[in-house]
Amino acid sequence: MVCRRCLVSGRVQGVFFRASTRQLAVALGLTGYARNLPDGRVEVLACGDAAALQTLQAWLREGPAHANVSDVQCEIADVAVPPDFSTV
């Protein structure tokens, strides 16, 4: 199991980004969270199968219909694996 932490920039708050991320993550069998940051970015922590993480990471570059993603920075995260996927 691998965990990745991604910071998503652009118009990503107030456009159902976190809820849409959670929906896809759950469908992919991932755990973690998506949360808004004070600087306007969304932080996503996702843990699970490497192929599922790649699928989620590719989707983060597009986001839901009303999002306008300008950048996604991801790194491997050495964290305790969360039991489910939540929006914080």
C-alpha cells in the first residue's frame, strides 16, 4: 500500500472538488481525505493500490466540471493509513 499527498491549485474550492474527489477515491478503493487549505488549494491524501493512485492523480489534474486546475504537486507520504476516505 502506498500513500500520496497532493496539493491541487487553481479554482478548486467551492466547485465540489472535495466531494468529487471522495466519490472517485471510494470507487477506486482508496482511503485518505480531501480538505481545503486556507491559501485556496485543496490537499488530497490518498492511500491504496499504485494503479488506483495513478488514476486519481490523473483525475486531479482535471477535477470536476466547474474546477480550473492550474497545478498538481504530489509526493509519497509516510503516514498512518486512514480507515476510509473523508472530506475535512
